[in-house]
Amino acid sequence: SSIQNYTEKQQIELLLAIPYDKVVANTSVAEKLYLNALNQAKQLKDKEAEADIYSQLALVNYFLGNFDKRLTYDLKAVKIYETLNKKTKAGATYAGLGFAMKTRDIDKAKLYMQKGIHELEKAEDYVTLNSVYDNYGIVQEIAGNLDSAIYYYNKALELKRNQNDSIGIPFAL
């Protein structure tokens, strides 16, 4: 069936449900679809969908090598998430942005990851923190802060053990 058979809201939901691997395998097509969906979300005044689309556009632009656009889209998403008090989405977006910057600007990478960790800790989202602590450990290691890296790797390991994360535990070890 054609996507036109759905309401605009349903069309946006379908686009946001496209799996990660399909999005990154077809970045230029995905970008066009998301830009169109962004206009729809704005017309519908659906702020959370708008933020989710900005987040997807950030991902697409990261894979297209447009790092400035990625930053812009992620920050637009975060601003909306914070306005809507969506701490988990704001935190995950900040953390993802920071981790993606680790080889280009280590200071900004640490700053954004710290903001992400702060939001996720306020939200008590320990499932998301599980991987964010790991990634922050990597950022600290790149920055040459080995004690901090070990600290965050251990925080991640503790969460993985508490969550019986059978894949994450060996990874953390």
C-alpha cells in the first residue's frame, strides 16, 4: 500500500520507524524523506515528532560527512526535547553528539557527553546510561584521562551486571 493512504501523522510515524541500517544505507533518500516529514511535523505542530526528525537528520548528515549540519540538527532536537521535558531523549542526543565529536573536538565531545549523562541520570535511565558510560570512558581515554576512563568503564560494568546484560558484560570487561 502507498504511504499516501495514511494520515500525515501516521506517515511521520512510519518514517521514524525505519530501522537504523536502512537509514544509513540510503542516506540521500532518507534525507529527502525526513526533510519532507519535518515540514509536515511543523504544520501539524507536533514538536516531539519535529525533534525526532531533527535527530534522524543529524544521523543522516553524520553519515554524509556533514558534521556542521549534524551539530545543528542535534542541537535543534535537544532544544525541543528540553522544552518538552524529555530528559531521556535530550540526554541520549547530547551523548550521541558528544561521542561523534570525539576525534574532531575532544573538549566539546566531553562537554556534550557530560550534559547527556546529567540528563540521563536525572531521568534515572540506567539502560541508556549503560552504553553512554562506556562511550564516555572511550572519550576520557582518547583525552588521556585514564583514571576517568576506568571510572566510567566500571560504572558501565556495574550497570551491565545489574541489568544482566549478557552481551554488555564481556564487552565492558
